[in-house]
Amino acid sequence: MRPEEMLTLGVTVMLLPVVILTLRGLSIPGSRFLQWSYAAMLVSHLATNVEAYVLPDAFNLLEHAAVGAAGVLFALGIVAFARREWEGEPE
Amino acid sequence: MTEAVIVGFNAVGALAFLVAFLVAIRIPARRDGLASPGVRMLIAAAAAVYLFVSVSNMLEHGIGYEAVDVVEDYSEVFFVPLLAYTAYALRSRQQYLDEARRARMARRQHDFLLQVIDVSPVGLLVVDDIGGVTFASEGARAALDIGEAAGSVTLPHPAWRVRDPAGEPLERGFASLCPRRAAVEDVPLVLEWPDGATASLLVSAAPMADRTGRLGGYVVALEDVSARRAVLGA
């Protein structure tokens, strides 16, 4: 386990309530995708730290699978948000 | 085999973050939109960080290239704060837009009410607790010859006096109509102008609370019934 990986996990855990609560308070399409993207990122950071202790191959795979999932969810969230901005919000 | 799967996962991630980056920089900056230039920059930066991370992972697990691995590990730290600040910026912007929308609606309602008041044949006044006129509709201005405010909250008018039908003057003008702070309706009054001319009024009034809930004055609706009286008396 490397210090930068612990640092990333620490920051992700510390900002988890801030990000989730703030995103939940937003009435924008795509907010749910961004929350799940954050959750996937958290799984990735957890896995990369846990792999140093148990099931290194499995957790390494999980780490990268979670990054892929986080990317897809993040992109879906941003596309949904961008569509709202392109189309404009009804008054 | 495992390495190939890892490269595959990162390829999916890289493609998705690339899409998010390209979409983010193309979001239009609308005046009534949530995406300020700062928000777009934050989203694009977050996407770029993980685009770099995914590509670095692909290089590491695909061809064993690890030169940027340390930089990649540290750059991962930035994604979450960038996402957090994006969410915070969006929330602030949304609150600002909601507030602006509420203010716009209140202004529209205010303008609508002023239009209704101005086209009403009944004159409307707001008077303070000593009888000074602080607001007059167009109808009331014409009937009572009330002028525009000039550096004062009390509107100027000729020194007319308000009397009851028995001829007793109301010392505080229209503010004397609600002695127990209760609304009154259709009270006949006489308006006496400085030159001795008179007008018959039918007046309704109700007390009005200020922002603190205390008495802030009275709203008065008046109708000049002189012509009607003259016809009935003739």
C-alpha cells in the first residue's frame, strides 16, 4: 500500500458526505449518475488499498473495473447535465 | 489475460472520460444556465485527470510503461476535490438562479397589481398613522390632486381637510377612520378644499401591518360620489 493511495482514499472518504449531500440537493438531470460515479471511485480507491493485504488480483481487477464504471457514470451524468444546458430549463 | 481485462476496463474509462471532457468544454454558457465558465472548467479538469489516469493505467498494464505511474497516483487525488467543488459551485449557482426567478415573479406580480390599481375606478391610498399619504393610485391622485414625492416619503397635496358628514374635522385625516384598528366600509366623508369647495367621498379603510407586525398605516379605498349625490339630490 502506497501513501498516495491512502491519501486519495482519505480525501475521497472525507469529502463523501459533502459531495453526496450537495449533489442530492441539486435538481439537475445527471446528478444521480454523478453520485454513483463518486461511489464507484470510492470502491476503486478502497480496492487499491485492500489489494495490498488480501486477494491482490481480485481487488486489482475490481479497482480498474470501478474506474471504468466511474468513467461511464461520470460521462452519463455530464451528458445529461449538458443536454439540460443546451435545451434550457423551462421557466 | 488479467492484464488485458484491466487494459479493457481502463480503455472504457478513458473513452468515457474523454467524452465527458469534450462535452464539458462544449456546454453553452447561458445567462439562465447552471454551467458558468468556472463550472465547465472544473468538470473538464476532473474528466482530464481521470482520462490521464486511465491512459497511464493502459500503458502500465498493456506495455509495461510505468514512467508516469507516480504522477498518475498523485493526480488521482485531485479528482474528488474537483468533483466536490463542481457540486458546490452548481449548488450555489442554482440557489442564485432560484432567487433571481423568485424576484422576477414577485416583480411581475407587483407590476400586475399596480396595473390593476391604476385602472380601478376606486382611488387607493396608503396613509401613515398621522394621515400623511405615502402611496396614491392614479385615480386617487386625480381625485385628491396629489403630487409626486419630492425627497419625502409623504406625498404632497393641497391642504384639503377631511370632515365627517356632521362637519367635524378628522384630525388625522383618513388615518382617523379606524380608531380601534378595525376595518371600516363605506364611510361617508366630506373633503373640503382650501378654496371652500367640497367633494363627497365614500371611504373604506383597513389597518396595515409593517414588517415587524406593528401598525404601519392604513390602506384606504375612496370613491368620489359628489356627482351621484348631486343627481340624487336634484
